[in-house]
Amino acid sequence: MFTAFLIKYAEIGVKGKNRYIFEEALVRQIEFALSKIDGQFKTRRTQGRIYIDAVSAFDFDETVTALQKVFGISGICPVVYVEDEGFEKLGKDVINFIDNVYPDKHKTFKVCTRRARKNYPKSSMEVNADLGGVILDAFPDMKVDVHNPDVELNVEIREKIYIYSEVIPGPGGMPVGTGGKAMLLLSGGIDSPVAGYMISKRGVTLEAVYFHAPPYTSERAKQKVVDLAKYVSEYSGPLKLHVINFTDIQLYIYEKCPHDELTIIMRRYMMRIAEMIAKENDCLGLVTGESIGQVASQTMQALMATNEVCTLPVYRPLIAFDKQDIVDISEKINTYETSILPFEDCCTIFVAKHPVTKPNVNVIRQHEQNVFDKIDEMIETALQTREIIEVK
Amino acid sequence: MEVYLDNSATTKAYPEVVSLVADIMTNDYGNASSMHLKGVDAEKYLKYSKATIAGIMKVKEKEIFFTSGGTESDNWALMGAAFANHRSGKHLITTKIEHPAILRTMEHLKELGFDITYLSVNQYGQISLEELRNAIRPDTILVSIMFVNNEVGAIQPIDEAGEIIKQTNPRTLFHVDAVQGFGKLRLLPKKWKIDMVSVSGHKIHGPKGTGFLYIDEKVKIKPIIYGGGQQNGYRSGTENVPGVAGLGKATELIYRNMVEDTHRLYCLKKKLVSGLLKIDHVKINGPQDETGAPHIVSASIAGIRSEVMLHSLEDKGVYVSAGSACSSHKHTVSDTLSAMGLSTEYMDSTIRFSLSVFTTEEEIEYTLKCLYELVPMLRRYTRR
């Protein structure tokens, strides 16, 4: 029955003279999302609105699901187009629409008419009142409520007449591509994909880096990270995943530094390497899934110790989230099932039984000097030998 | 160099099997139950495979039923026999070291009200016949014992077990899961008083998704899969003609030179075991002599987690399997290794090498060379 969608967007509306940049980005993202599903669509931007017209048969649910992954969309309204064949015909079409969409008629409603075509014989107010009358006659159970109706029936009179009432919530946020680029540190756990999703929601394009430690971490662990990146890319768009072979660096630190500081020093080097790749790829910041106090390496002291090696801002969207809240989002974006697959990741393989929880930055800096001999060379090799996977 | 030593997981198919399967899928693709010529042609392959298998096992052709593999055969033998004979008793006996296809099915039967006894094993993974004799009761309807253990290669004394079972309770049925033994060792159900035998095709260089259950004609059993009544109504579902033909061909080929092949495998195994024992703190699990299967060597290399060893060997082109899957997130302890009383330290560092007729001496030498290189390196880095 529906042949089109009206796309509502929230924050873009207030963007002043830059507004077109955001709208164009949104249209681009919508078209990209629709290119991956069955059916042919045409997207058009008119008078501050985005319409998606279906020009072939399409699956309603599949289309809505795809649109719900496009950041920037605040609402998706399924629209019916009818020809203007006089007011009497319009009344019949409206009755038909309500009958189809609302099987239960115990509802309050109001009619909202907009005329883009000003030569229509009735004024907007007249159409509101007259259609209201037609609906009340047809469905005695329905009642008018102009302040807080259950059903807001929108009628737009253009070259054709558009009828819509439902607003399916979109994901919100800003269109991807309007916010610069950031480098996500992806581990394979629950948190980092969620962090990527959240930053991407603000319009930021992503690249990702994963630290692989063969033979201590398996090929399956790497595949798991690729799979997670794929889920994130459904929202963020295609992304480049840099896979760094971290084994030698990790073993070197393991040999040279106190064992209880291994994780912290290792993470400092991960941040350094991530920043190098980030700068090389024009990223404006790093993104991690850290949350205060979640594990030993994410206490305030530990975060300070890992943060100080970076010059780029480090965005930590989950910093004040409880684990359950993070899990809830990961379930929503379908990463949870993959995240909990039991493969060892590079952070856990050599972890001490009792790692330091309140590292002293000065002590860490001092112990880190033990690896200065060869570490730069090793980092260089790791960067040279990295594998880049295009995830889409 | 690529060395595939995970043949207990699955094997590479014989080239003859591949060409036969492809030929049937291309040309003789009929449904064996169809009445026209295409059906008749297809049925010939089923008959030929049945005759081949029955001939080698010295049983009747009508006692061979084709299935989708070892797991289905095991499920069918246990559930089919339990459901058909529950009025005679509700007691079943098995061992602690069976494949999950047996152990999980037994757990399911327990939920349905059956009583299960699990026989223990010694440090070599072998059951005690005395314990078996004492476990059999008047209401024991089935005993299920594996031929060769998949994790450590221990051979169970099934030839003697059959005699003991029938002496103690002639009504008790005897099932053998021979998935790991078939094709490596002679198996004579009639002589050894075995009523049912499960076999899988892909462990003997045949196609995956194929297998059979031998059922002695005197056994009372119910189907577990219902449908169009194929295979005398015992196992419905369109016959997997190319798969069955491939299974028959693989059976024929693996038994053709079995005596020589087995002897050669024992020599390779001996070489591998003695080579492994040259490394410090290595423990071989299961029998090292001919009371163990010719193709399985389970070794615990203390101080190196199995997953790490596996991936390090993989890096050198050597494919083995981890004796017991283990990671910091999830502990799944091996039923077999814990039944054999192996300590956790060794359990976490167990890997399994499994050989096949395609394995060469050169491959074993290469594998040992890799281990001599890797073990000292990996032992430097252990979780402190």
C-alpha cells in the first residue's frame, strides 16, 4: 500500500547556512543504505524535506530496517500517494487509509493539512474540518482530539496528494560524513564496537585498528574482529581495518618490564601506534570503549597513564556507562553475540594475576625505558607489515 | 610444507571417491526410489556399496543402513534401541570417554527416565572388563562402547566385551561406535557378538555427511527419522546416492591394503612418539604400543597452552588439534582426559596428532623439527 517514505530529521534543521551540507550527506547515506536492499528507489529533496519514492516493488520491513541504520534520520513516515480526483475521492482514500493502518478504531485523531498547491479549491482549515467529518461519519468509534491525538493524519496537497500518519523512529544523530574521521581501537570485546557506533552516530567516519598476536590469538579471533567491524559498518559506512601484528612488541615488553605493569605499558604502545596510523589517515581523534573502573587498566589512574602518550584527543563515549547499559546497546546493534565468542584477545594472554590498578605514571615512564632499545624499530616493522582490510 | 595431522577430525577424500561422486551427481543423478530407469541406475550404487561394506564386515547386506554420519548413527542406535526395548528394562551402560554424540544422547535418555551407568577407564583410557561384567543387570537393555577413543586412541576390548555381555545377560544389546576404528582395524560384528556399529564416511577419506549403522537383523529398533519410508522404513529421506557410493568406494579402498597400511602407521606413530619424548616435560596420553590405535597420538607439552601450540604449528604449515578446547573465557574440560585422571596443567597443554594413509615419514620428521624449534621459544613466555 505504501509507495514512499517521508524522512524527518532533527538536528540538521538548525544548521543555518551549512544545512545543505548535512542534507546532501543524509541523502547520500540514504541512497547507500537503499542500494544494499531489494527494490529501486528515488530520493529527492524538496522544500526542506526528503522523500524516498519506490519505483519498483520493495519489502516494507527490510526498507524500514535499512533506514533505521542511517544516522541523521529522526523519523520515517510511510506515505500513500493518491491522485487528486476531487474531494469526494480524497475522502474515500482517507477512509481506506485509516481502515488499513488502524484495525482498532477506538482512537482519537486530528487532520493536519498542508497545501503546497495553493490553487486547491479548499483552504487547509476547510480540508481539516471536512475530512474530519468524513472520518467521524465512517468510523463512529473515532473521536477528535486536536491537542493530544492518538493519530495525527497528515494530508499534503501537492501535484499528488500525500497521506501519512505514522512516524517510525529513526536512529537520530548526524549523517555520517559530516563530522570528520576518527580511529577506533577495536578489541573484539563488547565495548569497542559500541563505542564506534556511538561516535559514528555523531556523523563521524571511522577507521579501525586491531592488535593481533599470533600464535597467542587465533585466526578466528581476527575473523571475529572483522565480523564486528562489519556490524559497525552497517551504521558507519565502509571502513578500513588496520590489523597490526603485535606479538613481538608484546613479548618484548613482557621480557623487559615488571609483569604487573605489562597491560598498562602494552596499552600505551597500542595508543601510540593507533595515533600514528590515525595521523597518517587524517583522523582527528582516537576512539576507545573504555569505561571508568571496568577493569584494572581502566581506573582513573590507568586511564591517565595511557592517555598521556597521545596528542590527539581520545574519545571515550562509554566512559560513564555501566556494563549492562553497554550490553543493551551491543544487543541493539547485533554485536553482542559475536563479542562474547570465547577467543582469547591480545589483552588477556599474558595478563598478570594481580595487575596494578593504580599505576604511578612516573614509575611507568621509568620502567618503559627498558624497552627503548629496540621498540621504535619494532613499531616501525609492525606498521610496515600491517594488514589492511576493507570492511563493507 | 603442508602437513595435515588432524585426520581424526576429518580426512582428505580419495581422488577415486571424488571422481565417482562427481560422476554420479552429473550423470546418474536419479532418485533411487524412482520407478524409471534413472532410479534403477541410482539404486545400483546403493546395492554395490552395501555389498562392499557387508562383505568386509562379514554381515548381511540388509543389515547396513545409510545415515548422515557418525552422530546420526550413534543417536539412532541409542534412542532407537532404548525406545524399542524400554519394556524389558530402562538401564543402559556406556563409558566416560565416549564421543559427545553418545554422551549427550545418553543425557537426553536420562531425562526421559532411563538409568545410565558410566564405566571408568584407567590411565591409558581403557575400560575394565570386570567392571563391565559387574555393571550388567537383568534390566540392562544396551551397552555402548567405542572401538577407538578419538582423543587418545585407546582401543577398547570390544571383542571380549561382546562375549561378557551376552554371557551375563543374553538380552542386552551391544553397540559399538566405530567411527575412529573402522578402516584402521578389522571389525567383525558377528564374531564379536556386536549388535550395532556406527561408522562415518569422512573419517575414512569418504564424503562428509555420509555414514552407516550396522544393525543385526535380530535387533529390535525403532526409527528416529520418519518420512517416505526409504530403507525399509527404518531411515526415511531420499538416499544420498553419490554420498553412499563414495562411502562404499572409500571403504573398499581403505581396507584394500589395511594390514600393510596399519603396520606403516604404527611405525610412523612410534617415530612421532619417540621424537616427542625427546622434549622435556612431555607426556603421551593413552597407549603408546599396539593397544592404541595406529593413527592417534595425544601429547601434553607442559607449559604451553594447546591453542598456542596449535597456532604456532599452523604457522609452519602443520595442522593438529587441541586436545581439550580451553581459553580464559570458557573452560570446557575434556571428558576423556579428565576420566583418565590427567592434571589440569597437562590437560590445558594437550594436542592431538592424527595420521592417515597419506601421511609420510618426511612429514613426521618435519613436524618434529618444528616442535624442537617452537617448544623452547614458546616456553620462554608463559603466564606468570
